[in-house]
Amino acid sequence: MRKYIISIMCVCLVSLGNVHASPVDNSKPIEIVSEELVINMDSGTALFSGDVTVVQGEFILDAQTVLIEYLITEGKLTGIMKKIIATTDVVFQSENQNATADKVVFDLLLETINMNGNVHLIDREREDKI
């Protein structure tokens, strides 16, 4: 199997303030590693599948599938990510928190995180479950 490594410089990945996590270092590049990558220029999506790992600074996201939706303006694809949707065996960790869920949607434009299905969040600073 071939591994794909994509490095992307991004102005913002996620503001994890909504789940009381440490902010992501947005000055760091995003690195994505997966077994497969399908890019659809018409829909403005990149689908990473098979042991996907997304890293930006101290932030790490692991899942079986990660779909990145890019902003399309006036019919043209921009390089601006609007959503990152991770599904199946989702685990993400920041400096102070770990979380697992069946599905996680990072809305980069709204700066929100929605976690669905078997959600488990641990705040390592507090040493308890939230």
C-alpha cells in the first residue's frame, strides 16, 4: 500500500476553544498521511482514507476517513479549507485533551467542533471526564 503525505500551510485549522482545549498553533503547517487520496476539483473536496493522520503542531487527529471541503467562491476553488470531517475510529488529541468519537466535524469558518456517536473527552489538566 502506498502512503500519501500532504503538507498544507493553513492560516487556521481549528479553534478548539469550544471544547476548552488548548488553541492550535495556526502558524504550523498541516501534514496529512493516508493510504489513499481522491481529489475532486469540481466539488472542492479531498478524501483521505485508510489510517489517516492529520498533524498541526501539538494537535493530532487519527481516523479511517477524513474529508476536507474547500471553499468555492464565484465558481472557483480556493485553497481555503471550510470543513474537516473525520469518520470511523476518530481520535484527536491536543496538548491537554484527548477525545474519541464516531464522527467529528471541524467547521473552520464557524470555528466549531461537532462530535457525534460514542463521544469520550478527557481533560488531562483536570484528570477527569467531561
